[in-house]
Amino acid sequence: RGHGQSTGIRGHVDHFDTYAEDAAAAIRRYHQYLMDQYGKAEIHLVGHSMGGLIAMRTLLRYDLPIRSVVLSAPMIELGFPINQIKEIIGRILYKLIPYLPMPGEALGDVVSRDQAVVDHYKNDNLNHGLTTPGFYFSYLAVKKDTIRRAGEFKVPMLFLLPMADRIVNPDGTEELFRSIKAPEKKLIRYPGLFHEIFNEPEKDRVFNDLSTWLDAHKD
């Protein structure tokens, strides 16, 4: 909602966990489709960046038929400072106009070390770069809650961590990883890689690591 070709105010959601509600509905629908078509279903959830946090919120809030989860640079701690004046103004607006879109940070140059990817990102009209107070402060709340509930995950989890990420702080992800009590967990570090690890020059290695994990956890 509020991103890409989806409906809604750009960059806004009433509460971050609405994304988890949407994800859970989509997963249930797809699971039923697979069962109807093939008589069996096996779902592995992959979430990148904001999608990584949405994946974790979905796992914490809903009982779903998910075999394993892969989290690529999940949005736990932002990798850039938020201007204090902007944050103060945002807190005021959060109480008055929580749905007001505000310009975010310019991130195009740090998504990847592949210039073609950077150019595509900057020229994509769907990358609006807007964030509302409602989105931002509900993100802070669910981030805190996710860290607090790190011991509740019940499925195998793979973390893919670009160590030169300037959008999501890898240190915050590592700290969360250490607290997770999933039945199986693994973290793979990628020194020198930027945020969009599936769009980096070394992407073949990343896809291979993902494929190896899926092969090891499928029936």
C-alpha cells in the first residue's frame, strides 16, 4: 500500500502491521491455490529490506504454513541518520496529519555498485521516496516490538547481510540475529556489497546461497 502500483497515499500506511495482514492474506491464498492445483504446497518466504521486516511481522502475528524464511538486509536499523528537526516536525504531524507525505532520503546512489541498477532506480517513476509520519512512527514501534520478541520465531531463518549497506545498518541486523531462538538460523555476510544484494555485481553468489538454502529445506 502506498508503493509501486498499489493503491493508497504514497509512502503511507495507517499502521506498519497492515503490511503483515496483507502478506498473510496473500500467503494463505497462494497456499490454497497450490493445494487445489497440485494437492500439496510448500512455501518459503523471502523478504528484502522493508519486506524483510514485513516478513518477520507476518511470522510473529500469524500462524502460517511457511517452511522457511530468507531475510535480505531486513529493515531493522536504518543506515542513515534522521534529521532531528525533521523528526520533531514529524512527531507533531503524526498527531495532526499522520498521512502527509514527506520527502525521504535520496538513496539512489547507494542501492547498488552497478551503475545500470542505480540509473534504473533513479529513472523509475514508481520510486517516489516519500514517507508519512504514520508510516515512520509505526515502523519504529514494530521494530522495537520485533526486537523484543526475537525469541518467538518458529521456522528456519536465513539472513543475507550486505556489510557495506548504507540504507540498512548491518550491525542492527546482527544484534537481532544473536537474539533469535528459531529452530535453525544462519547468517551470511557479504563484505563490500551494497543494499540491493540481488542486483550487485556479485549477485550470482547471492542467488547461489539462496538456492542452496532452499534445496536444503525443501521436501
